[in-house]
Amino acid sequence: MQSTNQKRVLVSEVNQGTQRPLIKTDPIKTSNEIGFDGFLLEKHRLPEHENIDVAATNTLLAVHLSSPIKVEIRDDGPFRNRIFSPGDIMVFPAGVQYSCRFKGDSEFLVMSLSNDVITRAAQAITDRGDSGLRLNWGIRDPFVRQTMANLEDLCEALRTPDRIYGETLANSLAMHLVRNSKQMNGHFGSNHRGLSRAQLGRVLDFIHGTPYSDISLRSMASAAGLSPFHFSRMFKVATGVSPHQYVLRRRIEIGAEMLLSRADSIASIALELGFADQSHFTMHFKRVHGIGPAGFRRQHRR
């Protein structure tokens, strides 16, 4: 079983033969203190980061939660580019080597399912120990997403969490993964008539490389090769947010970087980012970070 004294989700450094946490910084949320038997759940919020030539020690599931992000991935060949959108789920079977580089800020849930839990699920469904799971860089599965969200809620319950309920959810998740492994293998997700990944990549490159005064719905649509009407609808299908919401979130991310790297006043930063005034910037900044720009600057400059 997942040892109750294993405090972090672990990977093996393939070339060194050593183990370390999947993410070196502490998670913003964890089930460690609850001590569930069979799984460990962590939530992370990170700037640009990478994992090179690692392999999970237990089967890992990861759900991307933040805005679309470019990721360089490698398993059995050269690096290739992917776009991770909100709700994309990654499956990393135990022992399978991979590398990835996240090219910007990301937020995700990651869950480690013990080898015993996966093996029991495989034996119950296939009468043998092989789960059939393969490395997968992006599936859309409402059951997996909702189950992990339920486990996240359980980790922050004000009363004593129900361990039996949590462990039942984890076992149900393992059974679901094994039962649907054939459909999942080789499946790289679908945009459901949204932007293709190539179109989305071009739009994100445009947004990230263009002054905000030059970004408009029409200019983004042009980068995708679509009319503004069709672009707006297809962008939201592909990413879960409207073009305006995505650009606004990106402006807030840049604003946070500017607050920490520059001594400019908050008012001047707000105007440079295209906000009407400091109060407009502060309102949107608090919605994303839970704290105003001034408090954010004080907190992170200590």
C-alpha cells in the first residue's frame, strides 16, 4: 500500500537511481497529514519548471487546472510541443520514463496511487496483474476530474476527514482507469470542435509576444485564421475560458512579475498593462491572487 509515512509524491531519477519529490517545492495542499492508505494527493502552483528523465514510483494522475500552457514532452523519442488546457489529465504508470518542460505558470492536482491499489483493480477486472495503463499526455475524463476534485475537497474539510470515503474514491478511480485503459491508451484528447492544438499554439504565441495595446479579438482571430465570431466560441471550447478572460489572466500574471522585479508604482504598472486605473487593476488582481497588489508585493519581497 501507499505508505502512510510517505510524505510526498515521488519520482525516480532514472540516470542517478535515486528518488525525490515530483515537485521540489512544497505543495499548497496535501493529503499527507490525513494518512490515507493507498494514495497521496498534492496540489501545486508553480512558475516555469521541468522534470527530465524521471519515472513515477507509483502510478500518477495529474489534472491541469490553470490557463492553457505550452509544454515540451518526451517519452520514447525527441521532445515535442503540446498545449495543456484546463481539465487535461495525464497518466504516468509506475516505472515509465518521461521528461517534460512547462513553459510558464501552471497549477495542477497530482495523485499517487500505490502499486497494490492498481494491481488489485487489475486482478478484479482482468484476472491478472497487468493494468494495461500506458503513458498518456492528455485525456478528457469527467469521472477522473470529478473524483480528484472530491478528494481535494476532502483534504480541506473542516471536520475530521472520512478516511474510508477517501480510500473508497481512490479504489473506484483505480478500477475506472484499468477498465478504460484501452480507450485511454494513445488518446491525446479532443477539442470538441474547438481550436486545433496548432491553432491554439499560434494564438498563445501571439498573445505572449504582443504588446497588450495591440491585442484585440480580431488580431487573435487572425492568428488562428478564423473570423472573430467563430474564434471566440472555439477558443472557449478549447480552453474553458473566453479570449478576454485569458488575456486578462495573462496581464495579471505579468503584473505580479512586475511588482516583484520593478520599483514602479502600482498605478504606473496598472496603466502599462492597459487597466483603466489602479483600482481596476487591484480588483482583478485580488480575484486571482486573493490579495491586493500592495500586499502581494510586501508578502513576496520579504
